[in-house]
Amino acid sequence: MTPQELRAQIATGEFDSPTPNCCGGHIQANLVALPKTYAADFETFCRKNPKPCPILEIVGPGEVHTSRLADEADLRDTLPRYKIWRNGIAQAEVTDIHDVYREDLVFFLLGCSFSFEAALMRAGIHLRHAEEGKNVAMYDTTIELEGVGAFQGNMVVSMRPFHHERVVDACLISAHYPKIHGAPVHIGYPEMIGIADIMHPDYGDSVKILEEEIPVFWACGVTPQNVLRRAKLPFAITHAPGHMFVADLKDQAFYQETVNN
Amino acid sequence: MTPQELRAQIATGEFDSPTPNCCGGHIQANLVALPKTYAADFETFCRKNPKPCPILEIVGPGEVHTSRLADEADLRDTLPRYKIWRNGIAQAEVTDIHDVYREDLVFFLLGCSFSFEAALMRAGIHLRHAEEGKNVAMYDTTIELEGVGAFQGNMVVSMRPFHHERVVDACLISAHYPKIHGAPVHIGYPEMIGIADIMHPDYGDSVKILEEEIPVFWACGVTPQNVLRRAKLPFAITHAPGHMFVADLKDQAFYQETVNN
């Protein structure tokens, strides 16, 4: 299925599942939509925390169609699931946002680690959540973010277990994609970043970790949802964890030869 | 102290200690010297196992002076300590090899992880063994090598503990130096690579690992010594672990922009 076909199925409601295993090799994106009053602070927040919140495209206010990530995709119905936030509480999960859309909304599309999964698989690295047909496991952590205005809090991370011989490979491969979370933020010891029980993720699905495997953690674009809970904005919209915007652009478009952290 | 000055002190016997904390920013090298009968097989062995045995320079037979790593350093007395091997047993540790030198010896200088330690320190990463004024900790492992002729066995690794927030940085920085062991071979769980007791290294000194720290393991140029034990060649010479050849070349000479594993 092409991203265009997938987004068409999403718009009609035919597809409303998590997207980690969709359209391999294409970029996926997290969504945060906020009234324009908060947009400047949120953009600064993203720029100060580029590992969890790498900005790929900003759309609006007064505009709902992408131009960079995809040619004219309507952000109101091309993600499989949205969360509607009021006063810091996710009040509803919906499959389109036409009825709650407001002209003053600014849409932020942020990089997503699903985007480098195809590169990991091209290197022969197995992804447990893909094998198990699950959403990726995500966790709240104690890793502090740089706060801006109302936007304060801790990082959310995604976790993938790898055979110990492939951990460094996964680290180096993902490092080539700094705009889609880049290298891991932690390798090996969940308790060191405040994760008490690896088998009970705060978002997504739990996956098996085998004896010879090590959990590897990447900054996650669900981080703004953790931050929204604390910011208590009167109104906001996000994607539901794992239910991403699937773009026309391919991962190669974000590959960088030079690797830094 | 410059590398030239250090090597002069070594040649007179004034300096005979481990070199990890010497001449920061300069390449250091492991030494293996073998009768020329074994040189071709050993060179093939190194090329098939480039992580532990990256060849920096080959000198001889009939020649004892470097030309690439340093301008005319006599390899018979410019390393602080040598081991003399007979039939797979290290029979003596000496400070020069003038009296056992033979015209048929071929000297292999192999990359050493001390060479990227300056780059780690430039990034503000602390090195416990440097702080404690010790040799680095090295361990035999269960990581199998690709065997060639008599040269068979398992990898030796060096270990450095880092605060968990700097582990990925250390991984990425060292990855830029593929000719000096490059990225780590393992992160986090010593038992997974056959290390039963992290506090009792097989070579070098043990160092403290703090609660917030994770041990990171690099392929080590002591690997050929493990292999020599099994190969039981009638005669060979190596450096003593940690007592390296300190070169004129700087780490920048081996920096590579492109990072692969």
C-alpha cells in the first residue's frame, strides 16, 4: 500500500490502527495541534528539545493541508486516531477532527522513530513489535526537558529490544536520522531513566524481551502529550500514540552522513 | 611530554608504566612481532577481524623502525614493556627486546582504544581509569573470532564505565575511529559476552563502576595475545597489556566522517 492509499483508507475510516508496520521506508510523524496563542511557545519548546520534538512541518493557522511531508494531505482526517485534549485531559479519541477543528489551530508534525525502522530492518535487525503485530512500547521517564512557558515536563521514550550483538548497530543506524529522534537516549537499564516495570508501558503495547536481548530507548514524539497534561491548555489535539501521519517522503530524505548526538 | 620525549624515556628505561594517560590526542598501538613464516596468516587473521586487530603499520622482516606512525622509532625499545612468548606461554616481561630480536621478525602495529580517549575527554566524558591513575580493565570474552591457520580464539575487550547519559555519546564518538577499534562491541551486560566478574579483569586494573554508570566494551588489541596462547608458536613478542607504542600521529589523522559498524 502506498502512503496515499493508506491515507485515503484512513480518511474513509477503513483503517484506524497503529501505523508502525505501515508503508516501510516512508517517514511517519507525530501530531500536535494547538490554538495559535500557544504556537510560538510550543515551537520554542520543540527547538529546545529536538530529540523528542524534531519539527518536520508546521501547517496553519488557517491551513489544514501538508505541503512538505505529503502533497496536500488534510490533517483533519489522514491520521488513524486523534486525541482531543481539554484542560490537560484527553477527553476523547476520534478518527477525524472535522467537527472540532478551529481556524486558529496550528498543526505541528514531529519526527517519529517508526521512520528509521525500515533502515534497521534493511540491516537485518529484527523488530519485536513488528513480529508480534503490535504497537511499539512507550514509557514516561524521569528525563527532564527544557521548559518553555506552560510547556514543562519529562520525556516519553519508545523501547525496542535487540539481540545484544545488534545494539550498537541500531544505535549507529538511527544516529544517521537526527530529524527523526536520531540515536537512542538510553541503552540497557530502564530503572536508570525512571521506568519501574518494563512489561507495563505507559502507552502502546508491551513486547517480549528475550534473555540475550537489551532494551534500547529512543526519544518519542508522544512527549508533548505528557507535557500537555501538565500545561492544561483549554484545547489541543494530538495523534493517539502509535497512530501516526504517514508521509510521502522516504527515510532517505532525512539521512545525514555526519553523526553527532 | 611529546611522544618523541616519552619514547626517549622509554628507550633509556626511565619510563616503564602503562600508557593510557600519556600524550593525549596521539595514537597508541598494540604490538605483535612474529617470525615471517607466520606473518601472512597473521595478516589475514587481522584483516578478517578488523575490530580487535586493525592494522596501522607493518615493519620488517629485516627492519625495526616505524615510518608511518612515527618517524624512525626503533620498535625494539620504544614500548615500555614487552612479553616474550615461547610455545604459547608468556615467559618473560622485559623493557627492551634487543637481545631476543631476530632478523626474521615482522612487527604488526595494531590500533588501540587509548587513541580515542582524548576525543572522549574533549566531549566532557570522564574516564575512570584515568581519574584513578590506572591501566584500563581488559577481559577475555566468548565473542568468537574468524580463525586463520593457527590463529583462532576469542576476542579480548577493554571496558570503560560511563554515566548512563553519556553512553551513546561515547559510542558515536568512538565510531568515528574505525581504524582504532571504532564503536563498542557491547554495551551494558558483561555476562552476555562471557565476563563472569567485572571486578576481576583478565588484564590491566579493575576500576569502580558507580550506580548510575553502565560498562561499555570495546574490541581490544590484546586479542592476539589470547590467540597466541592457543597458537603455541615457538616464538613471538607482544607489548605487555596497556604498555603501548605511542605514535607521533594524532587521532585526527584517523577520524572518519562516515560512521558504520
